[in-house]
Amino acid sequence: MTDLPIIPTRIIPAGAPLPERPPGPGDIPPWRTAPATPPPVPPVTPTVMPWPEPPPLGPIEVHVTFLPAEEPPEPSRGERLWTWVTSIAAPWKILAALLAALLPIPGVGYSLAGVWAHTVGEARTEVGIPWAYALTTVPLLLAARLLHRTRALRFLIATVIALIGLLFGALDPFDIVTITTGVTR
């Protein structure tokens, strides 16, 4: 014998005769009354809706009146610059990135941006001007691309550091003279 409990599927009241066969699906127990059959559905009589008379053929006239619209004022240069800067990141993220790039590292005394600008400046004097530009623009473009994709604070910090390294380490105003005229110092 198994230890499974017996689950009755059908209870026959006391004094009721036992059925001749097991119940089939959808069978009604003999002690219940069968539900009354619903009355037949009356046939649907179609109702005829008269169509409205079509309008007479002829030209259709449409009159359009434009109201003068008030133009919004042109934003100032500062408002456009602020909109462009805040479209890159939230102002608090920009401030946090500037602080992280420019505050001195404890125990070292120099900031991340200052160390990077010095490294790029040394590369400019030791290796050459084109290599210094390459050393700064490649990380700047990579950081800016990742910042554009994710808007993460770490990529904003990397973009600020690379930009400061480009501005204060690789760029020299005399490079424009050298490029346009070929004159060197």
C-alpha cells in the first residue's frame, strides 16, 4: 500500500443508488437537477437605415486666416553656451569633474590635470610636437566618445583632464605661426 492520502472525486449522499458507470466529462450528478434550457433566440430583423442625400457637386471653398505669432526672444550667447554645456552633463557633474581634475592629490601635491599637462609638455620638448598633439588628442577623443555614450562621471573627469593637458601641455600659440609660415624659433 502507498502512503498517499485518498482524495474523493465524488461524494454520493446516503440513500442514493450507486450509478451504473463512472461519470464522464460534463455529466451532471443524478441528485442535481439539470439547468433549464434557455429560450430560443428570436431572429434578427435587419433595420434599413436611409442614407443621407449626397451634397450637390460643386467647388469647395476653404478660407484660412493666419494669426500673427509672437516670436520668442533670441537667446543670448551666454544662454546658448550654458544650454550647450548642460546638454553634455548636469552642472553638478561638471563641477565635480573640474574639482577632481584640478584639486591636488593628497601626499603628491599636484593635480591629475597638472601631472598630465606636464607629461604632455615633456613629450612635446623631448619627442616632438606632432607626438604631443597625438598624445593628447587620442585620449581626448576616446574620453569624449565614451562620455557621449554613457554620460558617466568618470568619462567627464577623463575628458576634462585630457582637455587641460591639450590646452596647457601640447598647445603653443607659436604653432600657428609655424604651421602657416614654416618659421621656427
